Amino acid sequence: MEKISRIRSRISTVSSIVVLTGAGISADSGVPTFRGEDGLWRRFRAEDLATPEAFRRDPVLVWEWYNWRREIIAIKNPNAAHHALVKLERQARSFTLITQNVDGLHAKAGSKNITEIHGNIWKTRCTVCGDVSHNFDVPITILPHCKKCNGLLRPHIVWFGESLDPADIKRSMDAMHTCEVLLVIGTSGIVQPAASFVSTAKGAGAYVVEINIEETPNSYLVDEVLVGRASDVVPLLINRD
Ligand code: OAD
């Protein structure tokens, strides 16, 4: 508990906080992770479902997979960790949330300054004109087409082999270079570029805290490792007022 109070007091005195989240924060809401024991990539082949080649080969299959995930996520709610981060954003002078999650649960909880570096499952993008729009249909009509140009719509998700939006990378890297505290919550720390964000922040002098149910490749880099479920641990780090 001494460790928790030390981290809590550090968080409450700094002016710039950045949080990096991964699938582990949503696991406590019942959203499957990718690489855990019941992780999605244990049961499905990413190359069949989450690559541009897969979508070109079989867009119906890919949309069916996203419809299945939409169905799962639609009935899930943010948990205590998501809510604690909303509170932290209200208390902090400068707060940036960078998430690899596409489930939209941070926004549903009420977080404001969010960068969704892997996209959002509730958005579609036109493969012809590039228009991005929200679509909350569950299930979505297969195959969906663009209202503006009738082009085929795809999920607005960054797939394997694709680049992240350069503006998102810049925003994230700027945040890592300038933050005083970085909280790294529920990510396996093996997917780039998010994996390298932690060493960037550390190298720039941030106090880095990892919260995860197990150690990760980031654990040896960070200042503090808190082993536990995000929904149990994150609320303990936030001032209760
Ligand atoms: P992973 O599935 O790779 O890792 C989830 C992490 O969460 C693991 O380190 C777990 O130990 C941890 N974890 C599980 N339950 C937890 C809990 N209750 N509390 C805290 N930690 C918990 O997910 P990501 O790191 O998010 O990309 O994966 C990164 C990207 O790889 C994803 O965004 C996804 C995937 O392919 C796309 O879909 C584009």
C-alpha cells in the first residue's frame, strides 16, 4: 500500500499525465483481449481477418468478424478503471489518453482527450473517397456502402501491415516526450509503435507506472510495476475528492 500511496501522491502533484491503454483495461468489462489465454488471436488467424489482403479477398468474412465483435462490445460498459481515468482527466492540468483499443469504452465512460491510434470499431471508412463516419448498427448491413460515393466501406481500424495515422503518431510521441507521468495499463507491449512509446517516455524523463495482471517486456523499463486487474488497481491511484 505504501507503493500505491507513493504513486498516488506523485500523480496528484505533477501537471502533465499521459495514459496508454490496451485490451487489458477492457478485459474487466468482458471484452476479449488479443493475446491472453482466451485471446482472439489464439482462436482466429489475424491474417484472415485483420489485414488489407483479407478484406480484398473476402470482405464479407471480414465484416462478419467485425459484426461479431460489435455484438460483443455493444452490450459492454466501462469499468472502474475507465471511470477512474475520467476522474483523473478532470483533476489533471494536462491529460492525454492514448489507446490501442477500438471498443470506444473510454469515450463511453466520458474521457475527452482520447487518441485512438488503432481506430474505432464504431466507425467506417470508404475505400474509395476515404470518408470516415460513425455507424452504430449491430449488426451492420453486409456489405455496407458509402452514402457519398457508393464505394465499399471498411472498418476504420488499423490492420496488420498498415500504418498509423501520422497525426496520431505525432500527437502520441509529443505526449511521450513531454509527460511527467505515464501510466501504461493493460497492454502486452509488443505491438509497435505503442510498444516503443514507453521507452520514449522513460528516456525523456517521465515517471512510468505499469498496471497489468502479469509482467510484460515493458516491466523492466518502468519505474513501478503494479500487478493486478486494471479495475482494482487504477481507482486506487486516483485522489478520491
Ligand atoms: P493484448 O491482448 O496483446 O494484451 C493484453 C494485455 O492486457 C496483456 O498484457 C494482459 O496481461 C493484460 N491484461 C489482461 N487482463 C487484464 C486486466 N484485467 N487488467 C490489466 N491487464 C490485463 O492487447 P494489446 O496490448 O492491446 O490491434 O494489443 C495491441 C494490439 O494488438 C491491439 O490493439 C490489436 C492487437 O492486434 C488491432 O486490432 C489493430
